[in-house]
Amino acid sequence: MTYQVDENGYYGNYGGAYIPEILYKTVEDLKRQYLDIIESNEFKQEYHQLLRDYVGRPSPLYYARRMSEKYGCKLYLKREDLNHTGAHKINNAIGQILLAKKMGKTRIIAETGAGQHGVATATVCALMNMPCRVYMGALDVERQHVNVERMKMLGAEVFPVQSGNKTLKDATNEAIRDWCCHPADTFYIIGSTVGPHPYPDMVARLQSVISEEIKWQVQEKEGRDYPDYLIACVGGGSNAAGTIYHYIDDDRAKIVLAEAGGLGIETPMTAASMQIGTIGILHGSRIKLMQTEDGQIIEPYSISAGLDYPGTGPIHCNLFETGRAQVLAINDDEALQAAFELTRMEGIIPALESSHALALLPKLKDQFTPDTVVVLTVSGRGDKDLDTYLSHKP
């Protein structure tokens, strides 16, 4: 049994490609070509050279001594926050723009929540001299204004979306509308493991550089190539997919994921779609999502702009349903507390998204022994969230 995607684009009961007819040829072309391109020597050479010389990979695997002592384990932090642009998103953006160029596309669109994927896409478009439009919910434009200005400075057009609750779901809706109007020349760089097949698999493969590095870094530090626990935050799921990709079928490594509990899963102010969601179709994929009995989307809420999506990628829905991954909801206050703790104890200010993963440590402490090797991915840095942190200072 494998937890990887099957030939029809499904992870167990989840995935597939549910798309408007106008996009059928575009998505089929991508499905037919993506593996041949990204597995070619020419692509790999260019991709890995850019990851090394432009992004600054490999990202360090840092032993967090004080936090290890506190939680009674060997805690290693996978420092995706140290990548160029400040998050894991750049790994995928570089891969997809190389793919777009090889497929002859001349225009790039993207959606973004916290702004990190938008910044990464604007960055690679500047690098490759391609026009770029980024769709972003109007609420996220307000709360992530620094990232908006970065995108504009990089030459991207930022389109604030006024529909719905003006966050990530609505930005994705608008990006898909654009794609339907310009299917021939436009490549949609999706930032997470969501959307129609082959996007979840493609994004996971491009992010798998994270777990590829973890394997040799853990070997170097611990004399074995796997940790006992892999921990990551999950919204759409790209940093989590990258963290677990090479371990997904290796049950020696336990997978624990943090989704956004918001004000609590017992309240309407949450984004914990795996805990409280039901199966439905959103943005081209069959996933667990927050919806009413008649299939209307329930607006998600999280203090973190990158996690307030009403569903989760099909990879993670399947891992949750089969029990391969343990998924816990982390509330806003727990994430904030974890962010301040890492800042004070290790001198690292994490993104609010990553803080949800850090907040799992107190919940898992009883499962750890002093020899337990834990790898936790710090998916992004906290510069973009400073206003939120300052308004919630303990």
C-alpha cells in the first residue's frame, strides 16, 4: 500500500480533477507533460542550481537545545524560514515557472493568503521576465500589507478580491475565473497541494526537496536517516507535504500535523476542516471541507492568513482518514504562545502558520523520551506577522 497519488490523481477517496470544460485541455496538457519535464535532466539541473544559488538551499536543520530540554526530546527545526523570500513557497514557485516556460506559457497568475506564495511567484516572474497577476483577498491585503508592497515592488499586479470573506478561498475563486478566460497562454502557479490533479502531486514533488534534505541531515546528526516524529502546520498543505514526502510510506516516522483551530473547533470561528469538515468538491478536487448540509462553503477563520482555507489538500485528507497522520487543531492563543516561546528561547521569530506546528509540542510531550528525534518544519519567518504579534504581546 502507498499513500502517494494513483494514476487517476486520487489519494484514497480524495483528489481527482473536477474542472470546467474550458480548462480541460489545459489541465490535460499539464497532466501529460509535467512528469516528463520535471524528471528530465535539463529541468533538474536548472531547478537544483536555482535552489542552491538563488534560494540558498539546503536549508539548515537546527538543533534547538533549550526547547529540546523543555520538551524532553531531541528537537530539530527545519529552517525553511531562511530561504530567499522567507518561506518554503519559493521551492514550488521556481519549479512551476520553469515548467510554465518549457510548456510555452507567457503569462503567470497566482493566488495568495499570507502573501508568501504571492511574493515567491512575483520573485520568480521578475527573475524570468514574465508578467504576473496575484489574486489576494481584500482582508489579507490589509493584514499582510508588507507582502503586498513587496509583490508590487517586484513588478506583480496585485488584485484585491472583494467577494466572500475576502480571504484565500475567494482569491482562489478569482484566479480560476481568470484562468478560464485565458487558458491558452496563462499558467496558474498554485501555491499549495490543492486544486485539480496534477497540482497536488506536482506541488508535493517540488516541495519534497525538504524531506530529501531531512534524510541526509538527520543521518549526519543522528546516524540514521529518519526521525521519530515529523511535525508541520497544514492549511492547503504544501510545507507539510514537502516535509513528509520521502517518509509517507515509512511508518518508523510518525506524522503529526497542526491545522488552524481559530477560536476553537466547537465555535463557528475555525479553519479545522479535517476535524469538522465533510467530503465535497472545491477548486477542482475532492477533499474534506467546511460546508453546510446543502454544500455551501462555510467561511473559515484563523488568526493566520495562510491557514484560513475551508479545506485541506487531498494528500492530507487521506493521511488523516487512514490514520497515517495525527491531526490536531491548534487555537489562535496556543499558536501565539508558541511563537513567543520560540522567539524567547531560541531567538527565532516564526510565521504564525509555523507557530501552529510549534504549539503541538506541549500536546505531544508525554509521548517523547530524551532519545526521541523530532523534526519540525518552520515553514516561514515572522516578519510579515509582526503587527499581529505586537497587538497580542504577553
